Amino acid sequence: MLTPTSFYRVSELTSLIREDLDRDPRLSQVWVKGEISNYKMSVSGHAYFTLKDDQASLKCVLFRGSAQKVRFDLEDGLEVLVQGRVSVYEPAGVYQLYVNSALPAGSGDLYLAFEQLKKKLEAAGYFETKRPIPVLPRRIGIVTSATGSVLHDIINVATRRNPLVRLVLAPASVQGEKAPAEIAAALEALQHVPEVDVIVLARGGGSFEELSAFNTEVVARAIHGSAIPVVSGVGHETDFSIADMTSDLRAPTPSAAAELVVPDLSGRLEQTGQKLQFVRDSILRQVHTLQQRLDHLAESEMLSSPVASLHRKREDLSRMEEKLRFLIRDAVRRQEIGMGSLSGKLEALNPLATLGRGYAWVEKDGHMLTGVRDTEPGDRLRVRLADGWLRVTVEETKEDTANDPKKAEF
């Protein structure tokens, strides 16, 4: 067996491979497309994941500084384009891609970030609670650029509609990296200004990228956490931002937002005058009706000739009294006739009256007999006559088949 005269230690060979890879210009700044899997975020903020296609996989590292520049959330299953350099991680002896930036494959990173944040905030309930906008605000907070035309537009609308309303500006950048933090700080500052009833968050039109400050989580949280209702007027009518969804009311433009929160004083004065005129006309109609009733009463006999009216009322009362007496007498007479007829009927039904006409009531053992079948010779019977009782003994019984007492043979 041959003994090699020279050899590499593992670390030396690994370093040699790393140096070769680092010197290759093709691998120093390469774009790679693939699907993210096994995505993990460390406590220190570094991200580790694997890019794969249907034939191979590649380990990737995204350090915290670069991760903070990615404007959407990396997640498993997401297809991305990443840019970085290929090198070797010597302790493990594996090559990997050190990522500097990432883009979503097939769509812009800003739009993907917008959709991801929208889904996240919607699940947290940020778009559900909507507070009412005050009808007559005394003081209105404005969050916008202090140098843009938007502020002048809002001032012009407010002055024209209601010169008495007071505006408080909390200036903030509306574009650029510092804009989200400045907008959030301006919203927070207005929370401590006395008597601010509503806040207008405004910016003029622009591209999707130029409106990106209003599609950030920090601005959405500031709007959601505001104790004062927020009206958004960001961009043009076709623009729709996360700030619009989170606000209590969305206006298509900054000028429209000003019109929504600043009441039209002249219009309201006209409405108030119309209401006052309606109340005045209603009162006049009631006064006219009462005057007619008073005139009618003044012309009535009760007021013009009270003695004659009372005399006539007394005569009417006497006639009513006489009629009532007649009705009572007639009702009593009818009752007496009815009672007499009823008395006669009751008397005819009295069994003692029947006995007085020659009939008798026969009992056996306390029960009244209705026929000869109920007795037999030798029975002791009681007979009730009109003036007393008899006790008799039956000697013979015979049934009357002809049912005629005059023809019965006994």
C-alpha cells in the first residue's frame, strides 16, 4: 500500500473549496429561483431556510441586516427570487447561499407585502371596529406634509365650509423610509392635544410604491390605537391602502376627507332656518285653530244667554226624568206579569195540588210505586192522600192491560 507524501486535512480542503467558490465571479452575486422550505428565524434575527425545485435543494442564510430590508414575509411554500453569494460553511462542510435580498417570484414585493399585512390585520380585527365621526367638530387634527398642496386644499375646503372650525397640523413625511414612523408619531401627538374631535390623515396621489408608507403595520397600529376617530384621504379615488381599511372612514381624496369632517355652515344655517320656519308655521296653525274654537264658544248660547240655556237644560232633564219613570214602571209591570205566570206553573207542578184532585201517592219501603209490578200480596204500603197518610196491606194485585182505570175489573 502506497503512503501519500502529501495530503490535506479536512479543514484545509474545505477552506480550499471555499476560496475557489469565493473567487468565482459567477457565484459572488447570483440570482436563484426556488421554493422556500424549512424556514426558521433565530432569536438573533437571522433567517435560515432551504430553496428547492423538483430536482435539487440549496441551503440559504439571510442575516438580520439583510432580512430587515425585505419588504414581505418569507414563509414555507413561497416561490422567490433571491440574490446572494455562494460559499462554504466550513464547520459543517456544506455549501450554502448567503442571501442579500429577496423578491417574490411572479409579483412585486410591495404588493405581496400589502396582501400579507392585509391578511394579518384582518385576522386581528383591525378592519371591523368603526367609530362614528362627530357631526360638529370643534377642532380637527391634520396629519400630512407641511409643504405639500394637500394641506392648502384642506385649509381652503375648511375655510369655505366653516370658518369657525379650528385646524391643528401634526406634520409628517408622507413618502420615504422615515414616513411610517413620522406618521405614527404625528397620530400619537394629536392624542394629547385638547379638544381634537377627529383626525384627517391625508396624502396626494402617487404610485403604489409612493404610497407604501400607508401600507405599513406601524401606521395601521397607530390608527387602530387612536382614541380619536380617524378619516383617511390618501391618494386618488382608485387608490386603496391599509390605512384606508384601518381608519374609521375612508374618503377618495384629501379634499373629500375635509368635506366629510367639516360641516357646511351655510347649509346647516339654511336647514336650521327651514326647521324654524316649519315650527313657526305649525304654531300659527295651532293658534288659528284655537282662535276658531274660541270664536265658536263666544257665539254659543251658553255664553250669550246662560239663563235661557240653563232653563232649557232643566226642561230637557225633566223630560228625561219622566221618561225614565215610565220605563221603570213598565219594566216592573212586565216583571209582575212574568212572576204570576211562573207562580201558576209552579203551583201546577206541586204534587200536593195533584193529591187534592183525588190522586194518591203510594210508597213501598220508602220508594214511590209507579205500577202493580213493583208489589205483591202481603206487602205493607204507605198511601199519601191530600190530608194525611194510610198504612195498608196488599190482598191482591191485578195489572190493567187496557190502561183505562174506568174499565178495570177488580
